[in-house]
Amino acid sequence: MAQTGFAVTPEPPYYAVIFSSKRTEGDNGYDAMMEIVGELSVEQPGYLGRESVRDADGFGITVVYYKDEASIVAWKANEKHMVAQKVGKERWYSHYEMRVCKVERAYAGPEGR
Amino acid sequence: MAQTGFAVTPEPPYYAVIFSSKRTEGDNGYDAMMEIVGELSVEQPGYLGRESVRDADGFGITVVYYKDEASIVAWKANEKHMVAQKVGKERWYSHYEMRVCKVERAYAGPEGR
């Protein structure tokens, strides 16, 4: 689930899940699970794209974009994703904040895409 | 404008500006301006907090939270911030995406705050 750039999203409105998190020490199976769940997440109907950064201290922000809120609800209930959510709470994150948002306006720069 | 953690935000609804950006090479006055604008941004009425990460390749995500959309519009029109926006387009960012969102739901974990 390598992420090095910008998500290409349509004209608003669409949805965004902002996931801010602080990792625990060590891998604890994180990379392997992210590879599986990352591939799966892209197949979720309504998935539009993602942007993700984590710094050397383990603080990261991932934003995943969806067509609508129903897609977010469906992805949250995906069985393999539910396993990842459980392990995430137990092992991978010392804290996280998840915010579900409706994107109302969007701009790009310096010169558009 | 050091940022090392989570924004403390109220119960939704509130607003978020997601700013994803790729820096150009070199500082070009960025750090000095960010210090000034960062301090100023906190004083904007309606400002709730921010979360920010940039990786070693210069790709970053900053999310700034506001009470309402009017606060975002007012901050965009702030004179010193307008100077920063102009220089940002000219010098600091090879590309950026800005998305204005209404936060509808929010969760924290593993065990709340």
C-alpha cells in the first residue's frame, strides 16, 4: 500500500475519511496486514483514492476518499477490514482519531492538475 | 508551527480543510513564513486545531479544523495569509490539493481520549 502522492478525485461533493494516528513501537504484523487490507480497500465500490503520510515519530495522517457515505459504511463492515480494525486497536495504534467528512469544495495549485 | 499530535475538536458538525502538498526543493523562506502565518492562523476566530505531517520526500498532509465555513472564508481573505498563499504558489509547492469539508462524524481509539 505504498502511497507517494495525490488522490485524483472528481468534482465535489464526495466523502473523505480522515484517519490521524500514532503508531505503537514495532511492526506487530502491521505491514503484512496493510498490504492485504490496502489491496482490498481499493476494491470497495465507491473508493476514489487515498493520500497518506507518516513521519519518523510514528504520527500519520491518511485520507481516503469515497463516492458517498454508504461506501464508507460498507467498508467499515467488511469482514477482513473488521479484523484489521480489531488488531489496530489492540496492537498498532496508541491513539487515533477518525473523522468522516463531506467534501464540499476543492481546489488544486499552483496551476491545476 | 511545530505539530506533533492530535487536534482536540468538539462534537461534529464542524469543518476541516485538507491541504495535501508536495514541496519544492529548498526552504525559499518557507520556515520563516510558516512561523508567522502559523501563529496568525491560531488567532483566526473559529480555528479549532490542526494536524500536520510531511515525509522525507516533501509530501505532506495538513488538516486544519474550524468551527464553521465562514471562519475558513475569513482566513483565506486574511491579508498576511494572502501573501503566503501567493508565495506558496510561486515557490513552495510543486503541487497541492485543498479540500473543504464538513465533518459529520468522529471517533477516537483505542479507548477514546
